Amino acid sequence: MVKYIIAKQLVGRKVITSDGFDVGRFVDAEISEVTGKINNILVEPNMDSSFASRLKAESGQVKIPYASVLAVNDYIVVDRKNIA
């Protein structure tokens, strides 16, 4: 059974890697106008985290491919290997 979550409920949720590194907080999502599918999630990086400070931030936000998202619950868990 598919669980649906309203995007507004995700704003501010903590984003972490599958091995426990703090990336930051969810800000927004980029959605394809043609397909309606999520392409990327936008994260405000936590600059106190050594992992997040190494990520390339465009206009203060990190783009993470939606294919990297492993789980969405209390946290948004992403696969560290697919983040550049």
C-alpha cells in the first residue's frame, strides 16, 4: 500500500544519509512539468556537519536526486553514494 505525504508536511524535516551523516533540512522539491514526478529534493545544508559542508550548494541549497531517497518518515533518509 502506498503512503501519500503532502509536501508541505516535509518542509523542515531533517535529511540524513543511510550511514547517519546529517545533511540538513528539506526545503522544496523540483518536479517535472511533463511527468509530474519528483526529480530532485532541495536541502538547506547544515554547515555544522562536516559532510554537508563538502556538498556543492547552489544558491544556498543542495540538490539531491530523488532516486537517492531511501525512506521518508520522521527523517528523510538518502543514499550517500548517489550524492555529489
